[in-house]
Amino acid sequence: MPLLEVKGLQVEFRTHDAAVRAVNGVSFTLEEGETLGIVGESGSGKSQSVLAMLGLLASNGRAKGEALYRGENLLGMPDRALNRIRGNRLSMIFQDPMSSLNPYLTIERQMTEVLELHKNLTRREAKKRAIAMLEAVRIPEAAHRIGQYPHELSGGMRQRVMIAMALLCEPEVLFADEPTTALDVTVQAQVLQLLRDLQRDFGTSIVLITHDLGVVAGLCEKVMVMYGGRVMEQCDAATLFAKPSHPYTIGLLRALPRLDQQGGELAGIPGNPPNMAHPPAGCPFHERCADATAECAEREPALETVRTSGAHATHWLRACHRPVDAMTTRYQESNHV
Ligand code: SF4
């Protein structure tokens, strides 16, 4: 049984005007110790998928489908039962640590509270464990820093504290929502290395949410590319980088800076993601896709298995009427990926 199995997840928000479907039919599995990257631009549904699983949707949001953690459906689970799992077995770190850390409490109080609640430790035991975790995420002078308030720490240091807090109860799954976006490039690299090391040392499974395929390259074994609330392509990371087959994936890859192409402009994807209150008919990407045909505007492509790929036999899934296999020459000529 997979550690986490999500089947047909849908997320809908009620607004004054209409029901907005932010996530439409997302399915994936996560095994123990595995890292999955969920990639897409803002509004693709990647964050809402994870918030739905953890019961953290806004009050006008509703989730349908199944999110099975060790066989138990998290969706619709009573709050008390979900609270026991969340922050303990399943943990989350957010993009902006300042909005997640309490500015009025010291790091010590925020960390020990979690351990007292979930692990029944005494304050003294909890402090000892908290300092050890701050040391594990390489906070210098952890015994001193633990007495400080969030505003006394740098942005990179606060993100490390968030990671330490998320790992305090040794969760089985760590959900990381754009954990490096607010950080400068050097600190970004340090935080990603830290996640790699922690995964190696603690065996934690990671679901990494990001708009940046470059971040996925260094950390993830599996990738799910989302657009307009739907899965566009899903496979192991090695296959995705070697043979991206969906025009949207290729667009994301072309937007990445490359060491062997200095000085050239990055090729962003023209246009904007769809307004999910009024999603386009057909393929959600057709208004921005250079390969779109009339069929793309009329008929939504189904998510189909291309083949089973990679060492872990990941299914390679793709939703496109004109995938890259049919465009190989043009794709190679572009020499961007
Ligand atoms: Fe582009 Fe058509 Fe494929 Fe959508 S289905 S990604 S519009 S080629």
C-alpha cells in the first residue's frame, strides 16, 4: 500500500458569481522515502490540492475524491482525527515563514508547544529535542537562537526554523509549498541541500510544490505538471527532463536559464493562465499553445498512459492531442531543452 494515494481529487470554491473548480481529477501515489514535485504556474491548482488533503482549504472550499494516508481517507475525516495526523505524521512548510511563525512567541515556545501537544514531552525534554532539530537544520548557536523571536532571524534562518518545526515530530510526509521562492539564490541552494540531507537522514517522503522545474531537477524522483487545475504530464523526473512530451512542460523547461546558453533571453510562455471562474473549453492550455489545432479548442484531451517508465516503473501519463512525439523534429530544431 502506498504511503499516500490520491484518487480523483477535486476542489471547488463557492463564490458570489459561480462555483470555481480549482482542481479537477488529480491522482497520484507517494511511496515511503519518495519525493514528488508538483509543478505549475500560479493558479494551476497545485497548492490547493495539498491544502485540500490537509483539511486547510478556505471556508468556501470543498474537496471531493480520496486522499488516502496509509489507507485512511483524509478528506471528510473528523477534525480531531485529522489534527492528530496533521503536524505529526503529515507536516507542511510554507513559502513565507513570517506568515506561519507567530511573531509574538519565541522560537522555543513555538517549537516546544508542538512537541508537548503531539508527543506528550515535558517542557525540558521538548526544549532539548527542539535544539537538536535546530542543529540538524544547521542553525548556528541553536541553544542561544531558540530564545529569539522570528524578527531577530534572517529570511533564510526563519525558513530553516520552519523546516525544523515541520520535522520535529518526524513526519512521514513533508509538504513543502514553494519553500525557497522568497529566498536569494545562495540561500535557496542551501535550503534545497538541507531538504536532500534531511530526507537521506530521516527517510521523510516529500511533496514539493513549485513553479520552478529547476528546483524539481535537484530533489524529486517523480513529477506532476499541472495547468488549469488538471494534470498535464506525470512521470519520473529523469524521463520528464530527457523527453518532455507535453507542450506546457516544454514551455516551462524553455523558461529555465541554461549554463550552455549564455546571454540569450529566456523564452517565457506567452499569455496568462486561464481564469478558473470561466475556464476555456477544450484543452485548458490551448489559448497559449503554439501547437494547438481546432480540435484542441473543442475537445479536452484525456490523461492517458504513454508507457511505464523509469527504474521505479512510474506510469508516464499525458493529456495532449499533439504530444511532442509527433513534433520531434521541430522540438529538436528549437534546441532549447
Ligand atoms: Fe497544445 Fe493541443 Fe496539446 Fe493542449 S492538446 S497542449 S492545445 S497541442
